[in-house]
Amino acid sequence: MKKFYVGTCGQVVSWKKFFDTYSALEINATFYKFPGERQVSNWHKYIAIGKEKGAFVSFKVHQLFTHPVNSPTWKRSEFGPEERKKIKDLVGCLKFNDFTRNYLKKTKELAEKLLADFILFQLPAACGSQKENFKNFFNEASKFFACPQGIEIRWEDLDLLDELNVSLGVIPVFDPFLWPNLREYFFPRLDFLYLRLHGQKDERGKLIYSYRYRDEELNQLKNWLLKTKASQIVVLFNNTYMKEDALRFVEKLSG
């Protein structure tokens, strides 16, 4: 029997109410900066309650692991301009070195405090030319974490994702609507699925997050997932209407 967890990428209602409404949460605030102890303690309190209700909790790792410092997202980090200049050759695109090793230790501690079931590494298309780093990085990173790790890449490379999965158990994360080749390959093969739904692409290939999924699309998603090999499936909406679309999909699953 399949177990579904459905929720959102980022918190869309108050912590107090979230796990009354959704069964999965991906914490995204951790991508921009490491949270302080008080914030983590507050999150832990509500996550523990969610866990009692059977919730699935994951988080997106800090951008220092995944994004080069020229990414605009770094402007929201705890690292100032001068600090970013000093570390620019040490971070991004899954480089493994003393600097990132230290932050893997911090991420391990964070994962334990957040009672995480899954850790997501999401990489921009700029990292496609540095994929030789990935296998070594995950080989080292896996020594730090008790829970599974997943990788989402913003370009298509089925061979890379398959190799990381087969050799190291890294879970390929993708949008089944946007990447049909990945859907067709991995849905019959994976025992566990972690899916992120971002919306739609325009004619230039740019993501349109301000997209509301149609009923027929949610029905199609349900039909796809019921035919997969996976016994555990996490579906996370990451579009502008994720709050409503996640609830609509829960209704589809129960119908």
C-alpha cells in the first residue's frame, strides 16, 4: 500500500496550524542562512507535534553547498560582500573541502534538531559544468546524515541522477510535469519518490511559478503515482498557489 505525504515548499500557514492541514513540509528558510538557536528551538517544538501526527519533514540545505556566490540568492545570506569574496572558490556546485566539511557538521546538527526525514540539495544550471564534484561530495556527505539526501538539478541529466542513485543512494528529485524523461525512467524504478512541483515553463523555458494546476493535471498526477513502484511518495508544491493546490491534490487522493 502506498503512503502519500503532501505539502508545500515553505510554510504557508502558521506553525501552529500547519500539520493540522498538511502532512509534509520542506523548510526553505535554511537555504538562505543558517537559523539561530532560538528559531530552531521554536521550529523543533512544532515539528515534534507534527511528527506525532505522522508528518514528513525535510529541509533545503544552505546555498553555500550548491550555489556559486554570484547567485543573487547570496544577497540574503549571512555572509557579507567581503566574506563572499574570500569564500567564492570554496563554495557552490557541491565542492568538498575543509570549509564545506565544517558546514556539513552544522547541517548534521540542524537535521537532528529538526527531526528531518530528508535533506535536499538543489543546484542551479550553472553547476552542470562541474558535475565531476558531485559523486565525491555525496560520498563524504552521506557519512554525516542518518536520513536520505536528494538532489534536484535545474537541467536534465538522467545519467548523472541515475549514477548517484545507484552508487550512493542519492534520491533524484524532479517535477514530473516538467521532466517527462525523468518521470518515465524513475517512476517504475524508485521505491521512494520526492517530487517538487514548480508550475509551468513558458516558450523560452523560464519557470512560471504563478501557475494554478488544473483538475485534469492533478488527476493525471494521481494516476501516475498510483502506477509507480514507490511505496512512499512525498509531493511538495512550490508554485504561487501551493497552499490551495496541495489541498486540492489531497482531495484527489482521497476521492
